[in-house]
Amino acid sequence: MYQAPRGTSDILPPEQRYWSYIKQTAAAICELYGYQRIDTPTFEDAHLFVRSIGEDTDIVEKEMYSFEDKGGDQITLRPEGTAPVCRAYVEHGMHNLPQPVRLYYMAAIFRYERPQAGRYREHHQFGVEALGDADPALDAEVIGIAWQLYVNLGLKRLALSLNSIGCSDCRPRYLESLKTYYTQHKDSLCPDCKRRLAKNTLRLLDCKNPACLAPTEQAPRSIDYLCPECADHFDQLKSYLNLLNLPFSLSHRLVRGLDYYTRTVFEIAPEGETGSQVAIGGGGRYDNLIEQLGGKPTPAVGFATGIERLVLNLKKQDVVVPALPPPTVFVAYLGKEARDEAMKLTSHLRKSRISAIASLSERSLKAQLKQANVSGARYAIIIGDDEVKSKTVVLRNMAKGEQQTVPIDKVAETFR
Ligand SMILES: [Zn+2]
Ligand SMILES: [Zn+2]
């Protein structure tokens, strides 16, 4: 027996209403904010991700699905959504458009992770990217989109964490002092952090290992090391968030797992939970990334949220998600002549944009009506010998159990 590969899952029909609810809500919000959809390929040149995410990150070191294709090219299945959008921005000369360029995507993401609840090797993300402007008002806008998405979906007890990790001018000084600090506490750090200390000091701050939590409490904070420009940017962002009534708390441990972030980083999580599953989405500013990928210097900011994790939280918070529309009609029949009429009528209904399912093979009327019930159809049409003779059908309202006789050529009209 074959099974879906470890860390992947089938999204079966009963789950689809969650997905369609999230996708529709997200697309509607993007429309409100003037963001346009972009789709990029499922795989890219491997170097795009090594260059953007950073060689010393967990993703590049351990989690990428990379392979050489039959032509000898190094290929990687998309492990995150931002770098491909930036690649497309540069490739298609979007810097020539009025800035910022506001884009959104919904895409499958691939990471070789240890599977656990809400974490998959193939998962899906909704994300937005606003490219070409450094104004902190744009950071506030992107955070506003994230917040409104969760609120509109019906999630409650949301908490927004915020930090600024500075720019290439002020961060080296901060990293230096962070490294000095953690070196003093090296003995108490977890093995991963001992290794990270040399090349990826920032990541020590968000290590979830209990051993590392205590030293991290007292660790130097990036906001104390910001250059005047970064400090001003962060102050403005905070004042805009206040203006927009977006409640936030500062978190000096928040750094995000990718090298390309500059200045603003943020996460949103349902309050009152602990552990690695806590954030449902996050993002930040990445002012150097597009230049790194061969474009002109282009400040940008973005946000992404995992759709599987959203589904999980919608269920956890008992959010009522609208059901997908059931078929309008189930067409049942008795006898061979009635069967021909049923086939013709079903076809006619569909051409009239009325969704219809036709019964198959010879079954008792009772069995067919049971099927109609299971299908969720709002009406059943019954055609028997009498109806064939009188060129009529019996139209039954499934919920009320009421029936009426309708001329067969007036059925579509009756629904309209
Ligand atoms: Zn700075
Ligand atoms: Zn650690």
C-alpha cells in the first residue's frame, strides 16, 4: 500500500472549506489594500535560496529539497516565498513601475523538517511583499494586513510581537556585543547554540532549548544598538501602529530564521500558548535582499502565514467556517425511459448554470433519495413513468419535504 510521503498530507473534500475560506479571505484583504497576485515556479535555481536565506541558516544547512536535474542544473523546491518574488521583481524590471510594488502569493513551500503537529515537509503559505519603499508606514501597512487577515478569519486573543534588528551599519556592533555576551555563557548553552555562536549569533536569541532561555533573558538587546536612522524608523513604525490601533509588545528575542531581514521583524501568535508552534505568521523588512540578488538597492517589507497552521488554529478556536455550496439538485428516476429524460434534464440544468448530480444505475427510489440526502443537494427531482407520459417532474425540497409537480421544460426556469 502506498502512503503520502512523510510530512505531506492530502487535503480531503471535508477539509476544503477551511482552505477556500482562508484563501478567499486573504484575497479579499489583498484587494482592499491594493496588492496583486503573483505566482512563481515551484522550483528555482538553488543558489537563489543559498544567497538570500543565508548559508549558515537551518533552512539552507538542513532543510532544502535540492537536487541536480537531468540537465545538470542545481534545483531547489521553494523553501520560502520571498526570494522568488524578489527574483521576479528584478527579472521583470518591476523597479520601473510606480513604487512600492504590492504583491501577494499563495504557494506550496518545501522544507525537510521533523514532522509534527502543524509542521509539514510540504506546506502552504499566503504571503505579501511590498517592494520599493523604506517608509515605516509600509511596515505598518503590511502588519495591518496580517492583523486584519487573522481578525477577519475570526481568530481571537492575538498578540503582535515586534523588534528591530537594525541595518548593515548598526548590526555588526550589536552582533559583536552579543557574541561577547554568549561566549561568557558558553558552558550553559545547548550544543546547537555552541555551534551557532561562531557564525550565526543572532539565532541564539530564538533558541527554544530551555538551557538557552536563561542566558538569553539578560542578553544585549538589538534596539539598544540601533543607529539613529534605524531608531527613528522603529519609533515611527511604533507610532503608526498606535495610530492604527494595532496593539504590540516588544520582544528582544524575536529575530526570525532568515539572514535577509533588516530593521523591522514581527510575529503574530494566539495569546496564552507556549512552545515552537506559537506563531501563526510573521515577517519583516529586507532592505538589502534585492540588491544582493542583482537588482538595484530596493527596500522592501513582507509577511507570510502558514495555511495548515491557520486551519489548525481555526479548529482549535472553534471558528465556524462556511460550508462549500452543495449541488442544487439531485435527479432521481425510475425506469429506462425516465432515465433518458433524467440524463437530458441534468445536462440542460448544468448548461443553465444550475449544479446537478444525476443518479446512476437502477436503484430503488428510497436508495436514490438517501443518496440525494448525502450529497447535500437542496432539491431532488424525481422522474417516473407517469412523469415521462405527462412531461413533468416531481420537485422535492429536501429540507422541508415539500413536493410539487413542474413541467419538464420549466424546471430550469423554476430555479431561476
Ligand atoms: Zn541601522
Ligand atoms: Zn540553544
